[in-house]
Amino acid sequence: MIPFNKPPYTGKETEYLLDAVRGKKLSGDGKYSKLCQEWFEKYLPCPKTLLTPSCTHALELAAILLDIETGDEVIMPSYTFVSTANAFVLRGAKIIFVDIRSDTMNIDETKIEAAITDKTKAIVPVHYAGVACEMDTIMALATKYNLFVVEDAAQAMMATYKGKALGTIGHLAAYSFHETKNYTSGGEGGLLLINDPQFIERAEIIREKGTNRSQFFRGMVDKYTWSDIGSSYLPSELQAAYLYAQLEQSEYINQFRLKIWHKYFHQLKKLADEELLLLPIIPQECSHNAHMFYIKVKNLQQRTLLLSYLKDHDVLAVFHYVPLHSSSFGIKVSSFHGKDVFTTRESEKLIRLPLYLGLQDTEIDKIIKTIFSFY
Ligand SMILES: *Cc1c(COP(=O)(O)O)cnc(C)c1O
């Protein structure tokens, strides 16, 4: 069976894990956490990054920083992971979904403005498959209506929009290092990216259980005390050690994935030309990171048939999000602004093919051959 995913491993992870185990500090913000955060701040660039135990936690931290409270509205696509919405629902917000674009599966930027009310506090674009949302339009709306933008860049590390790294455009952003993403910190992990410096000091306090411990360790205050609401949003050094090995190999991982992506794209093009399926569309201003290779088939029924055909031929392909507004909980805490033209219809057509570090050419050939034989 060709699995859908294998967690990335490049070789140095074990060595760094052992080094962290033998070091003097295993809890958060030790040597490897600092190395990772410095790497991001330099590579991206971004004024401040903070490792978190997950992308979910980074989004929760963002919602606290924006002082989201009961009655506030937050605009996002319905075609996303639950955490995008839950982070804000936890603060009491009402989620306002708008439709997606059928080409990129990203929020339709032309439908956002009509959904803005005087209760709107933030827009949360999700860069699906590491392909950027139309950020110039979204940032202009944020300026016009005095809103914050939190990029859910869970899938988007190493991808760009008009040359700018995703995650560095909104006021705040979040990456995921879950084992299904391009880079992992040992299974679970995330990063909060702070592009608006007004949030830096408070983010450190909230992440440290509501204390000014980070300032204390830097010698900026002579004792540390309870200063705000907060939680424990620090990952252990073991997670950071695993991640650092992957950051050192980030270009290698990115190129490996892109090669697979292009192979799928070129070999399946014949089926797309015959209008049997649709291939991903990458807008000109976006460079992506091959987070995902998906195809879109005719409809839900054909998708079910193809998925089971692939499974019968030892290939594990999967579908993706069930739109949040259609879930039993979504109905209670959200509403869909405007018409759902593409969200449900397009999500039902989508199939993700295996794509991971180490996927072999012979395996890709087999997957492609199986898809051809299905048609
Ligand atoms: C993976 C993912 C998340 C959640 O990431 P975790 O690190 O598992 O918390 C959130 N949003 C999107 C779009 C994702 O793909």
C-alpha cells in the first residue's frame, strides 16, 4: 500500500533530539527553540516568531491578542480545518463564512467586503495547499475598515505571494508543523508569526501562562509576576530539536516535493486536456510549496468510485474538508454570508494524492497509471 503521507525525516533529527535530551533544559525556549525562532526571523523575514505546541495554539494566541470577545465577527472560508474557526469561537466570536474561488479553493476576496459589518474584527484567509489568497485585496479591505488579518498559513511555509513569504503579510499568522505538513516538529507543532510589532510583548506574556517570565529571563524586570490572561503555549525542546533539523534541510524538502508535484501535473495533463479531471491552478503571483497535489473529478459520486478504485490498487488517496458551515456545530456558531456557489460543490470533487518526502518515482508512476486505468 502506498500511504497518503509519511512524516518527513531527513537524518539529523535523532542527533538533535539526543543533544536536547542530554542538555540542561527540556522545557520551552531553550537552545533549539531559539535556533528555530532565529532561523524564521532571519529567513522570512519577520520581526518576531514564537514556537507553539500546534498551529491551533498559534491561532488561539492570535485570537487572544486581538481581544476577540462575545459578539465579534470574524470572516473566513468554510472550506478549512476546524481550528481556523475554533480559535475564535473559543473567545466568543461569531464566524462569518464567505464562499471560495473554484480555481484555488481559497476565500473569494471579492465577496469579503459585503460580509463586513460594524461587528467585524478580523479576516482569516487560509492559504489552501500553500497557494496564496489574493492578499493585496484582503489587506486593502483591512485598512479601509480597520480590521486585523490573521493568515492561517498552516500549509504555507516556503510559499510566496508577489515574492513575499506567506505568513509575513497579515498582522499575525500561523504555521503548522503537524506530521502531515511539509515540515514537522516531531508530529505536532506550530509557529505564531507576529508582523505587527505592537503584539510582541503581550504575545510573550500570554504564551508564558500570563506572566512576564520572558522579560525576567532577559533581565528586563527583576521579578516575574502574573500580568495578563494566558496559557501554556510553549512546545518542549524535543519538538524544537526535531524541527531545527528540518529547517536546515528546508530547501531540499521543498525541491523534493515540488518535483513530485510537477511530475503529477505533467503526467495527468492528458486527462485534464480530455476534460476528464481538473488540475490545480496556480495564479501567476503565487509560488507554492507543493504542500498538496489534488485533482478535481466530476462529482461526489465519481470521487467515491475513484477513491475506492485507488484503494483496491494499493494507493491511499483521500478527500479533504467537509465545509464547516454544514456541520452540526457550525450551524450554531456561524453563518454563511451570500450564496454557497463553490464551497460545497468544489470540495466534493477534490482528491488529494500521496505526496511526501521519500515518495519514489516508481510509486508515482504506479499512482498515475492507476488513475489512467480508472478512466
Ligand atoms: C493543519 C492545519 C491546521 C491545524 O494545525 P495543527 O498544527 O494540527 O494545530 C489549521 N489550519 C489549517 C488550514 C491546517 O491545514
